[in-house]
Amino acid sequence: MTERPALFPGTPASALAIFAHPDDPEFVCGGLIANWTDAGARVGYVIMTDGRAGGAGLGDELITPEELVLRREDEQRRAAAHLGVAPEDIVFFREHDGELFHTLELRRRIVREIRRFKPEAAILFDPRRRVMPGYVQHPDHWTSGEAALAAIAPLAGNRLAFPELLAEGLEPHQIRDIYLASPVDPNLRIDIEPQLERKVAAMNEHTSQVADPERTAGFMRDFARMAAAGSRYEFAEAYHFIRFGERFLTLED
Ligand SMILES: [Zn+2]
């Protein structure tokens, strides 16, 4: 086999971050999103659940689930603004938090957004990641990754899948680059040092989720330092990267 030059994926023209909860994109891939929007990319979000089951930052504050849902959507829009994501490019599915299931309907909804937004790249949870040291991955996380991956391939690009979407005027669209976040086997590190403090500020907009902003900031910096270990970067995010049609990919990070 001939040696191929190492590839650095570069900045896509557009990307969709497809996640389970409001705050997932900031926490998991806020550096990559800001890196891309800084370079002129348009990035949108699909947030599958309504976040009604999370409230670490609420303390004794009394709030109904319905109020929490609206508050979390507002937090999500303000957080995304730090990363260069426009509010009109955020779609909320409002499935109940903690009750996400990989159904045909969920796939259809994701395919619809992919065909509407037509992103060149997508970021989603690695669905293979169920456990990690000292931590059990939230089932909404791997479920969101599993459904998003099925929507990306083979459904969104297949004219014969969901003919009712074609009837809505939504043409097939194949995403070229897939970034699996929180990956089982990372093969790409992205330098996020220039974006790290914006990532932290974005996360801290989720005030209903963050009990102690300083502690969260420290944790996020530590996490980025760990993700960079062994690379030439000080702060990074790690991904498993897939480019369609490139079976023998040598990545440079
Ligand atoms: Zn989450």
C-alpha cells in the first residue's frame, strides 16, 4: 500500500452538532465549534431532549419542569452565541430528558434537519461509549449518537429513505465528515487553546446546571489538558474522525 500524506480535516463550510441535552455541545465540543465559526463556518445545533431532569445549579429555587424547559432553551441560545452559533440555527426536539429512545421517528426528525441544514460535517456522541472510568455514560448521550449516526448513514443521503421528506422538498444530503465526541478510540486531537475561555464562558451560561462556575471552569481546563496529553497542544478536544470514502486515513494532529 502506498503511503498517503497525513490529512488534517480543516474547517467545513457548515456543520451540525447533534446532541441530547442543552449544554452538551458546549461541554463536549465547544472548542471545535468556536474554532470553526472563527474560520467562517456556519454551525447549527439539534438538541433532542428538553433538559427537564437536570438542575444542579438551581439550589433551593422552586421551578416547574415547564419553566425549566424554557429556561434551558434560553440558556442554550445564550451559550451558543459565545461560540458563534445563531439562535435561529438551534432546533429543539423537546423529547423528555432521560427518556430518549432510538426510534424510527427520532431518525426521521434528525434526517429532516440534516436535509434542511445540509452540513458538510457533524459532531455527535460516540454511541459505542457506554462506560468510562468512574462514570456511566448517560443513556440519552449514546442514544442520541446512535440515532444521529443512523440518520447520517445511510438515511439522509438515500433518496429512497423517508419518501415523505422528499415530498416536503427535502433532497438527500450526504454528510462528508463525522466527528464522534467522547470517543472510545480517538484518532484526532483539535487544538482549542484559543477558544478554551469562550468554551468555559459558554458552559457557564447554563446557570441551571452549574452549581459552582469556578469549579466547572477548572474541571473543563483539566479535561482539555488531559485530552491534549501526548500531542503538541496544551489544551485539546479528542475525536474519532470519519471521512466518507477515505478508508485508509492517516490523520495529523
Ligand atoms: Zn448531556
